[in-house]
Amino acid sequence: MLIIKAEIIFDIPNKNYTENDGITTQYPLRPAFNFGEGLLFSGTIKNDLSCDKLFYQKVYCVNVEFPTIASEAYEAVQPLIKIGMSLKIQNASNVIGVAKLLDFVYRD
């Protein structure tokens, strides 16, 4: 499993939308992360913050676990992983934010 440490920021979904100011942390967050070259993997955002929401346009430092990146998948994505790289955070094909990779580790 690949685990990354990243700074993430979520975009405001609609510039005129003011009812909701963030994404609830009540349920697990599992958006897709785009590593480039057509490689999109679902990752579980883990944070040590005791907050009910991740506010839009605010930077958070989190760990993201990718349980589906193992063995062959890791071989495909490993050459693309670079400290400091930006990953698009997506919900289907919609880009909902960005992550800056700070560190990573792979565990069998």
C-alpha cells in the first residue's frame, strides 16, 4: 500500500454557492488522485485534526492511504512519484482540489 503525506486544498465547488463552506469529515473521504499518464487511484484521506470539516481554500497537511496501489500498480506509479509534485484531486472527472506531495512510503 502506498501512503503519501500531502498538503491538500479543496476548491469551492461553485463560486456563487455559500450554503456549504467545506467538506464534512464525518464520513471517510475517498476521492481519486491523478498521478498523471492516465493513472487515477482512490485514496483515503486520514487527518489527525479534530475538525468536523475541511474548509474550502484552506491548506491541510494529511496522510492519504492508497490500498489499491500494491505490487504491479506500485510498479506502474512509482516512476511518476516525485516529492513536491502536484496531484489533482478528483470526483469522477471533476477536479475538486489539489494535493502537493510532501513524502511517501510503500508498505507490502
